[in-house]
Amino acid sequence: MMISMRCRRILAAVLCLVLVCGIVSAVAETRKIRGSNLVRLRAAPSTKATVLDAFPKGTEVKILKKGVEWCKVRVRGQEGYMMTKYLYTKTEREEMADPDGKTMYVWTPSGTRLNLRAEPNSDSEVLGSYRVGTKVTILKKGRYWSRVSVKGKTGYMGNDYLVEKK
């Protein structure tokens, strides 16, 4: 059976596409949805775009195109956009899995003391000031601040100044 040159080229192009698509999907990143509410899958990268569906925390999402604010994703056979801040990687999940009760230590680049604050912001009341190397227990880890226990006091410290080793 003779196959024309044109058919061979078309067949070669199709095979290349199949291979490339397979490689792309194998490289695509998988994340899970985080948050306490349903996360919306939208038709376009905008909070004003049509909502296609909504998915609960823990749902696996395939990232098709990663952006700073929005990611193009595939979820349970549907494609659309989700806000990046509601998606996290396996590494982030592992870090978030059990931050509570973890022992950390105070560290500052200049070696100065670190303040324990009443609220998670640098304008709140200072409850204490601790030297580099002071042992701290994480009670609740937040994005920028953690609620901690240190030397019998409870308050907040910035995550940038807490390290795992002395």
C-alpha cells in the first residue's frame, strides 16, 4: 500500500502533536484548592466573569497556564480560571499540614530583638522583646504573622523572623 507524501506529512504532524500534548500534560502542575469556601471556576480571568462551577477545598486542579493573580486550570474535565491565591502546591500543603506546635527560633538579620505583638501587625502593642535564638512555639501559622507562645506569653511574631534552627 502506497501512502502519498502529503499523507505522510499529515501523519507525521499529527504524531508530533500527540507527543507534544503528552509531554505538556505530563509537565503540567497539579495543585489543590485551599480556603474555607467553594472556589469559583470562571470563564475569564476576572471576578466579573461568568462562574462556570465551584469546587471545595482539597479538589485537585491541573494548572494549564500559571499567572500571578489568575491561573488557567482544568478541574474535573472543565477548563477555566481560578485565582492563584486559592491554589497551593504539594510542598506548600506539607508545610501547612502541621505547623501548630512546631518549635521555631527568633532570628533577625541585624541581631536585634524581635517584638512579640498583641495583634498581627507592626503597629500593635509590644508584649515583649526577645533575643535571637529564643525558642518560640507556633500556635497558629498565618501568611505573614504567626500566633506564638514564648516564655509564657502569647502573641504574634512576623514569619520572616522565625527560623527552624538556632
